[in-house]
Amino acid sequence: MKYFKCLSICMILLGLSVPMVWAQAKDQKPVKVLTGEQLYAINCSRCHTERYPTERTSAQWKTILMHMRVRANIPADQAKKILKYLQENN
């Protein structure tokens, strides 16, 4: 368990995608599921400063995220969570 936490922290520091859920033993409860807001902060701040969700419309965020998903190699499930966060908070 400690190995996976350390690995996830190292991945964040290196700017790599982080698994959605840390591995866990049968007798342990789930440790961490990243929210759309956290995924946005992790993925988008790798290359530039974060933008406020209110700076764009829902349609603009969708277009931007489609483009950045390819450039930043963001997995589809994470991209959906990020887009949901941006559109719900714009």
C-alpha cells in the first residue's frame, strides 16, 4: 500500500497522470478517488496557470478539453470528470 501512495506522489511531482484509485488490500477501504477539480489542477497546471471555470462557456470548455486531452494525454475517464467540473462551475 505504501508503495502505491509513494508511486502516485512521484507521478504527480513528475506531471504524469495519476491512477483514479490507489491499490488496496481486501481488508482495507478505498483510499482516494480524485475529483474533477483535483484532476484539473493536476493535469492543467503542468504547463500553464489554471483558468477559472467562469472564464469560458460550457461549449468553449468542451472544445478546449478535447484539444488538451490529446496534447496532455489525459485519459477519457479523467477528461469527463474535468469537463463536468468545468461546466458545472462556469
